[in-house]
Amino acid sequence: MTTSHDPLETLRQTFGFDAFLPGQQQVIDKVLAGRSALAVFPTGQGKSLCYQLPALHLSGLTLVISPLMVLMKDQVDFLRSKNIAAARLDSSLGFDEINQIYNRLDAGQLRLLYVAPERFANERFISLISRQDLSLMVTDEAHCISEWGHNFRPDYLKLAELARTFKVPTVLALTATATPKVSDDICRAF
């Protein structure tokens, strides 16, 4: 957890920005108040900060589901450069690397964990996550939930039920591309 309770102070001290981009503070305030949200921001307008910053203020793990391995790696590298305990579980990692991450999770040493939606087919992972104190579940590229959105991925349909199963108090869905129909599907699912 961060030492400051002020999101703007965390923005400055940890992330090195002087001000929020339009819409970021509203989403962050909702998440920190324990309210789930859908954020539709154009690419490059700071969706990631909407969960990265709250993760430093929340008591438990922030679980980020993303279909993009390259994005997960970039995000984890960025967070580590800021001395934030983050990891990713994806198919590019070896057995020993995955075990190290599982051990860090068991020890409560991670603030953020990035996984692909397909990771939830792994029973060992499900068992491990069910033992975690999850504060926030983030669904990036949330338009994949909707059969009306581009890049529909059936594994995304399971995420809302998993959030309920794991008793995640707050869910944040993020996308750059959501028509009103897709937004309705996302909100209805979660």
C-alpha cells in the first residue's frame, strides 16, 4: 500500500505526473470508493492508470485480465521501474518463473498480477487465486465480452462469474472501443 491516502499525491510521487487526464480521476475515485465501473477511453488516454494507482491504495491484490501478452509485459516492466510489485503469468514464462510468481502470491508480495483470460482454465491458478485477498479485478479490452464487439473471445464470458465466485468487491472494465450495445453487454455481465 502507498503511504499517501491522496491519489493526486500518489500520481505525482509514484507515477511522476502532475495532473490526471480527462476522466481518470472520476474512474479512480469510483474504484477507491469500492464501486465497479466501465471506462471507455481512446487508446493512449491512460486507462491503465485507472487501476494501477488504486492498486497502491487498496489492501489486497489487483488482478488484471488482458488478452495481450506484449501489453502485459510492457505494463509489468513499467510498474517494476516504479518499484511496484507486479508480475504477469503468460505462456512465455517457464515452469520455474511461474512457480516463483505463485510463491510471491502465496506470500502476499504482489500488488498487481496480469493474466490472460485463458489462465482461468488452469486449476492450480484457480486454487491459488481463491486464497488471495482480491481488492480489484480489472478486465482490459472488455469489449471482448460482447459478441457484438470485435475480437469476441468466449473465455471473457466466464470472467463475470469468476468475479462473483472469488467475491471480488470491485470490478473495473476497460476498453477503447465500445458501442452502446457493447457497453450494455459489459455492464450487464458484471
